Amino acid sequence: MDSTPSVLFVCVHNAGRSQMAQGFLTHLAGDTIEVRSAGSAPGESLNPAAVEAMAEAGIDITAQTPKILTPDTVESSTVVITMGCGDACPYFPGVDYRDWKLDDPAGKDLDAVRSIRDEIRSRVEQLIRELVPAGQ
């Protein structure tokens, strides 16, 4: 059995917060954690301000696209982190659910999105410390 933890980030449109979180976790944890993101009502494209804010942090998320949240994706995750859409997420016993209360970057200027980005990075760094034993 694979012991690699799997994290799923979920927000409504899968265009901002969850994409930034996926970008940070993929960048910072490498292959030590499987990372996915999805949305309960995915948008058509990524939030341009989120893309720009991540580029400033040295992370390119332009290859990502908003994806629909599916029960299978939730059930196969070790940790599901919701960001403003907790009610839309199906519940499965044994899955660790967490809700990160973060402002939605939709319609916000780049300065506001930078603040959200920095908060996400801080939370992702803490998540890595929790899920990946030191020295791995």
C-alpha cells in the first residue's frame, strides 16, 4: 500500500485559492505528497491575479485548469482542505477534513491576492511539517 499522503484542496471555482495551495504544495513537497485540487462549481479559467501572484513567488500555475469535485477524488484523499465550500464536499469516514477560512481572491486586486497567497503558503508549510516526517 502506498504510504504517500494525498491532499485535495477544494474551493468553489478551483480558480484561485485551491490552485495557489496546489501550486505551493507541489513546489514545496515535491513527490512526498500527492496533490490535487477541485471545485464544487469550477470556473472556466484560473484567476489572472492568482496566476500573477504565484509567478511573483516563482511558481507557474498556468498549466492548471479548474476541475470538478468528484466523490472519488475526495474518498481517495488523506486530507481534504476546503476553502469556502465545505457543504458541497461529500463526506467519507477516514478522510481528514479541514476548513481553511481564506478570503476569495475573485475580483480582488493584486495586493489583496498577495496577502491571500502568503497566508496559503504559511498554511501549506505547516501542513508539510505535519504530513512529512523530518528527514524524508
